Amino acid sequence: MTTHEYDVVVVGAGTAGCYAAASAARDGLNVVVVERKDEQEAGHIACGDALKGADTFPEAIPKSRIEDSFTNTGVDHGRFELPQHDTVLDIPVPGELAVIDRYAFGRRIIEGAEAAGADFHYDTVVQDVLQDGARITGVRGTRKGDPVTYEAAVTVDAAGALSILQDKADFDDATFDTNVSYSQFCSAYREIVEVPEEVEWDDALVFKPTQRAAGYLWYFPRTSTTINAGLGFQMTEEPMKLVQDLQADLQRRPEFEGAEVTDKLGAALPTRRPYDSAVAPGFVAVGDAAGHVNPTTGGGIAGAAYAGTYAAEAIADAVDDPTEAALWEYNERVMDHFGGRYAGLDVYNVLSTAIDVDDLMGLLASLPGEKLAEALYSGSTSMGLGLKIKSAIKSFGYWGTILDFYRTKQLAEDLMNRYEAYPSDPSGLAAWQGERDDLMERVYETTGADPKY
């Protein structure tokens, strides 16, 4: 068996893994990224390709290295198609928005991490962790079919949703979040489709509800003739036939007549709150492996980039003695930057599993787009009196649903306030969780949803 020794071993060459590797290497650490795919296939990841916050990426990998993968920067709004109500709702999206070529982006961030000094080992399948007491000391697996071990001061889990590393590690004596189940995730599938004529909506992200709660179709234009088309559903729901359901919708859309499918991929992604703690002695989880995804939209690229960077900066300070307490600043920075907001948005995701889909679509059709945008991206919204009156008239018949939304909105804001008090060290986590869980009980009572956690 071959044994390698590094300061940091990063499992997975996705966004979070590459930014963690680049940042750690720039701080002078000896870093290796282990990736199960071969060198040519690495970076090829199932994704919706929409990137929000493209103007504020961390500098661990300079934006100049990745911006040529931004194939459509003219997108500025969401377009919600509600066929049951013969309505199309345009919703502005705050911040810089782009649709990317995800494979090109994946290649660029790998190149960026290599340029920063990280090593990459491809064709490497991780099968287990190395552990000494509570501390993770590396991983073992096979590389090109031969047994291999990576010993490291810190292991970064960037292996994606439902990571095998978390199944193999013993976190009984750690704060690391183990309150994780498949039902908190979404199953998704996407195709890259070339259409013969330019679409009319190449400045929009197109969304369309499925015929069930907690699911939607998307059509995101990489260019005016290259479309990322996909769909997903919450794993609490009856399984969808993803390939067949997408094909059926494509066939109903005249702009896809004569189209050619050039790529197909499926994946699972977290539609849950970020992990309460994503650290253990010698171990940090980042990106999808730590629930760093907007649970209402599935967007996770920017959050993963920042999570990887924050993790690496904490590791650089703690590498000589990577205890939970030493790595804890990573948890704090994630919660302060986007974790609390995502937890607030998760309340709406909980509501969507309990509300009647027809009522939900009718309500969306009756509300102003700019206010939906605030709810979708910030977790809260408010209306002036005149707008409230106009909305009340249009939404007559959905007032019961509106009341549910109003009460849910209040709870989401209370929850985000609770995340502002996230503890500054591991000793305060249990008390903070107790107060947060009391709020979540009110969420379940208000929405009628089954407990998610």
C-alpha cells in the first residue's frame, strides 16, 4: 500500500474542494485533492449552471481565471411559468447573475487550485477514514485500482451530498452534525440541450412547477441556443420519473422542437439548513457535504466557494493542533455570511411540503414579483399598505394560504435572529441548538409539516 503525507487532504474536486485547496496552498500548506474521476472527466458535475453572486467570489482563485466560463451574463430575472393559472411571473434577482458552462468552470477552478500549489490525484476512490480516538487523521481507498492511504493533519470533506466520509467517521465525541437523512435532500436531473433557434427568454432563469409539492422544472440559458434543462423533487415526496418527466415537458415546448441533447447527468443535493457544526477534530466538511445550498433554489456554487475558503483559513491557523475549538471560526463565518439566511429559507422549504400545490401556485400568481424575490433570496419581505390592498384583492380565495405564509415569514425571521447568536465556541452549541429547536417546533405546528430534523 502506498502512503502519502500532507498537511491537508481534500476529498473531491468540486467548487468547495478546489477553493479550499487553493486557499490552503496559498497559505503555505502542503495540499492534495483526491478525485474519483479521471483527469479528463474531473470538473464534469451535474448542476443547474446558474450562478448568483458572480461579482463577489473569493480571491483564492482569481475571478480572471474563471470568468470565461460565464457564458451568459445577460440574465437579470427569474421567469416563473404557472400554466394552471395562465400566468408568467417575472421576478427580479438581486446581485450579479450568470449562467455558466459548468464543465468549463470545473476545469478552471482545478487549474486555479493547481496554480496555487495544490496537488491533484485522480482516479482515487476514498473508501474509509483514518481515525485516532476522536481525531480524523486521513483517508484510505484505491488509486487506479491500487490501495492508497493519505495521512493528513486535516481532512476536508468536499465529497458532496450524503458523503461516505461521514458514514465512516465516528463523531460520537464531536459536535459534528449527524442529524442528517436522505429526506432532507433533493433528487435532480439535467440535460444540456441545443435548440435550432434562439429562445426569446435568454435573459431569464425559467422556472415551472411540477405537479407535486416541493418540485420544479428549470430552463437556464447558457446561451440563446444552449439550454440547461432539468428538474428535481424533494426526497420526502413520491419519486418522480425524472428523465421521462423532463422529456415530456420538453416535447410540449415549441422552442425545443428539433433540439439535440448533448449531455445528461443526475445528482442529489441538500435542500436543508447548513450543518449546525461542520467540524470535528482534524475534519472539516464544506459545500454540499455540509448543506451549503440555498434550500429553496438549489443554488450552491458561491456558498461552496466561500465555505472552502473559510475552511482553509481556519485550517491554516489550526493545522498544528486542529481541535474542534481551533477550527470553530469556520462554523462562525459560514453562519454569519450565509448559513443563517439559508436556515431561514429552509422554513419556506418546510412549508412547501405541507401546502397544497394548487393553492401555492395560485398564491404565487397573485403576488408581486419583487416581493417574491425578497422572500426567495433574503428569507423575509415586507409590503406597503397600497401594495397589500392590491395583493389582497388579487389573492382573494387564498387568504388561508397567505396567513400560513405570513406566520411562516415571522418564524423565518425569528430563526435568522437566532442564528445571529450562533455560539463562539463548541461549549455553547447544545444550548443554542435547544433554543433553535424550540423555534422549529413552532414552525412544524404552524405549517402542519412533518418534522424535518
